[in-house]
Amino acid sequence: MNGIDSNILLQELEQITEANLSFIEQEVKTLSAEQLQWKQHADSWNVVQVLAHLNAYSGYYQKTIREKISKTRFKQPAEYFVSSPLGRSAWKSVKLGNLKNIKRKLKSPRAYNPLLSPQLLLGSQIEDFIQFQIDLKELLQAAAKVNLRRVRIPISLSKFIKLRLGDALMFHIYHNERHIEQIRRILQNPRFPR
């Protein structure tokens, strides 16, 4: 069988989530308003916009995952998780490369793009992101008690297209990690206000 140990997968995803949370708490929470709003150019996102984008996705995926876990009849965890071809394609598209590099740029859907949907900017992006990560760690613990392959999660763009729970968790968490790397790069920019 070509799969990954379900517990190892969930541990890896929890470690990424914990690293994302620590970074925001230690490096971003103390930034000034000027630093949070700084952009490299007019069409790029600032730190607050990146977090607004992540919070919008978290709002959808974490609510949906919580509902599906609580209602599933597949309460018996499987030892191994195997991605579907669609799921593998989804999470590989957002997963960072080995050197933490963003392999390819992706266009964000309008509803999740803070430049096109300014209503995503609620004014509490940092606090909301921190709470979403705390909730996500609890969701990962709940996911360990169900079958990651049998529970299906509709994607944010279509309720008819569904990913296996394991694939949805990887997509969501690798997507978070990708954008945390984007924030790191904003902070490392030589023109970033110090």
C-alpha cells in the first residue's frame, strides 16, 4: 500500500500549525501599524491582507471540517492515509518546496483576495489567525479519531467537489504555511520599515 501513517501525517500537520502560530505570536504580533500595512508595491499584499486571506479560508475549512468530523459514521481511524489524485494535486499546488520556496504563483479567487474583497479586513486579523490556529490544533486531534480517507470535505469553490479529510487538512495547512512564508519574505525585504 502506498500511503503515509495517519498519526505521522497528523503530527507533521500539527508541527507546521504550531510553527505558524509561534511565528505570528513572536514576529508579527509586535509589529507597528505602519509595518503591518507596508507593501512592496500597489498590487502586492501586506501582512494584514495575507492574514485576512488565511482567515477567510480558515473560516470555511475549519467550520466544514468540524461539522463533517462530528457527523461522520466513519469513526474507526485507518492506520494509513492514501491521497486521491485530486487531493494530491490540490495540496501539492500549495506545498512549499524543500528550500521553503514558493514553487509557483497562484491566483486567489475573488472572495478570498483582500485587494478585491476589502470586507475580509475585519481589523482583528492577528487575533483571529491565532484563534484559528488554536482551533486547528484541536481539529487535528479530532481528526485522529476518524477515517481520514472516508470523511469527505467539499472544497471552498464548489460543494460538489470533495477532498478526503487528510487531503483537505494537508491543503489547508500547507496553504497556511505557504502564506506564512510570504509574510517572512515581506519582513525580510530590505525596504521593510524597521
